[in-house]
Amino acid sequence: MSVASRQVQNKRDASGTLTGRAGTVYDVRIKYKSPEGEKVYTKKGFATKKAAEQHEAEMKVKLSNPTYTPIAASHGKMTVQEYLDTWVEQHGKANLRPSTFASYKGYIKNHINPNLGHIQLRELTPAMLDNLFQKMFDKGLSQSSVRYAQRIMSVAFEGARKYHYIETNPARDILTKFGKQGKTPDPYTVAQMQQLMGLVAGKEWEMPIMLGGLYGLRMSEILGLRWNNVDMEKGVFSVIEQLPFKVPAGTTSITEMAPVKSEERTLPITDVARPFFERQLATQERQKEMAALCGREYYNNDLVVAKPDGAPFRRDRVSSDFGQMLRRQELPHIRFHDLRHSAATNMHQLTGDFYTVGMILGHSLKGVGIQLGISTNLEAVTAQYIDVRLDRKKIVLDAYHNALHPSADQKKEAASNAAKKEISQKKSKDIER
């Protein structure tokens, strides 16, 4: 028989934790023929004889298939911590954005390794992962946080399965059911954007909120926009770089920017947006003059949005301050990134031009579909051949910007239409009487 028992001084329980007590474990040893000759497959340490026999039966079927590649025993013996630490460094730096890479490392260090790091990779089971998720819930972590940990392990252990370090991916066979994640705040309507823009007019928040709420730029794109990418004479600006991830505290000068997350794009400066750019430029000129008069250094990073001394803002500080500003103004809670959602939603509702909105935001069709909650398969058909010209972007942006900041003529026309509607309703009531 291929299953043998042996005594150990420190037996593990069903969750893989050492009990400190002696006990019996069971090992599987199968001789099989391969194209390279006769070989031996072994797997040790099953807690019960039934589990060992079940594994033996499964492996005999698999090993009888000439194309099957058995698990590399040496790699399977490495601990979960050894594997994950190696995996995130090798896989993360090559395939993940800096922010995602940092997030993966943080979750592995703080949540996964302290609970599962000591277990051998080949001994990891779905039950152990379900146990971890329950511990995370008991600590008060949200559904989205626990679900994110499962996602990290699912991706990591799928790599181990493909490399034949483990037989199956334990994160794919869990029983834990994740409920709905926290609701994403509703994007601001045109009326709410008008209120917000009115409250920040002439203040330091005016420019970043205009770029986020009227153009849908990401925060890192706003904080990395430089004046040499703004052409006031031609009436355009280019989104071709962004602020690097995690600028250290106290940074005063930025020498290199990071590439944008999505495609580079050129956007028109509308008649509504132009005064914002002009006021910002004038404000920064005054700040330079004041710094010179006071004998203070001004850091000329050429940033459109910067601190009064020209130094770059940090993303996390802007995000935190934005939330506090909304609370002080008693406005509905949204994240700074939701200004981008607001711009996308309002432009689409006003124009119905799904594709141009995507090009303004720098999204693929699939990306803007997710942003708007719309399902589309256009990207697989003909939309890839469409070239959205600058004038079409201007038409869509004008429709949204003019709705936020109607001209005097538009206001008169709206008032006139409202008056006509009121007179018509009054006549209808008189006729009914």
C-alpha cells in the first residue's frame, strides 16, 4: 500500500497550526512511470488516513497520464511567507503599478503572513483561508478589505499552480461568501458641481476641483500637470505625465514625472475653463513675487497646481483635506476621485457621446463603460477605428461646462422658457375651470 503512518512529536491541527502534542500522521508514496523512466511521488503529513488515501487515489489517476507534471517537492516545502515575499517582489515590480505593488506588499505583511506565513505552501488548504477571512472579519475589517486579501492570494497562488509548486489553487475553492462592498458615493450632479465650484471660487481648491470635476483628470494627473504642457495661445493642454506615486514628505522639487496610467491625450481649453487657467497663472506669479520680497525660496517646478512656495502636493494629503473641506461646507461625501466619475456621468448624460467621453478621460471603451455602469462590446467591433478629433472633444466639454456656467444669454433664455411654461400652465388651469 502507498500510505504509511508515522509518529510525530508536534502534530498540526486541521487549520495547519502546530498543537504541541504528539500524534500520528500519514504519508503517501507512489511509484510511477514517466517518459524519463521510473519515478517516485511523495507527499507527507496528512492528519488522517482517509485524507491520505483520497489523495493517493487522485494522484494515481493523474500520474497515469503521460502529460501530467507532478509537483516539484522542493518548492512545495517552502512556506507561504517565503513564496509570497518572493512572488510579490518578482511579479509585482514587473507587472503592477507602484500604488498596487505597495498595497499588495502591505496586505501580505500585515494580514496574510502573520496568520499563514509559517505553513508550507503545499499544505495550504481552502479551509485555512476561510479561517483567515473569518479572523479578518472579527477584527472589524470591511468586506472590500477581506475580499482584496482573497484577490491577492488568488493571483499569487495561481502563479504557484502554474509553476507546479502546488496541485491546486486553494484561494479558488474557498467557501467564504463575500457580501456587497461599501456603496461607492453617487457622483455629483450638474447642480451639485455648480454649488461646489461656487464655494471654492477664488480659493486654492478652485483649480484642482475644476480639472477633476470639469475635465475628469485623475488626482495624480492634476498634481503632475505642468505649464509647459499648457498652450494658452492654441487653447489646449496635454495630459502626458503624472505625479510619481508616494512623493516623500518634505519634497520641494520634482525632477521627473511618471507616465500617465492610460493613453496620453490633448484636451481643449473651453471658454468656461480659460479664466481658471488665467487666474491660476496670475496667482502663482504673485506668489513668486511675494516669496522674493520676503526672501523665501520659491521652488519653480512649473506645476499648474502647487503649494504657495511652488512645492508639489502629496496625494494622500490632498485626499484627506478634500474630505474635510466637504464636511465643513456640509456637502455630500465623495472621494476626490469621484469628481472624475461626476465629469464622466454628466458629460454622457448631456451629450450621449459615449466614445468621446472615454477619450476625454483617457479610458478604453471598456473602462469608461465600467465608469458609467454601461455594458458595451463596441471595442471589439468598429470603435477602434474611430478618431476623436479635438473639435469633437470641445463640443462635448462645452456642453458640460456651459451647463455648469451658463452665459448671460443662456440664463435669459432659460428664464424666458420658464416664464412661458408658467403662463402655459396657468392658461390650462383657467380652461379647466
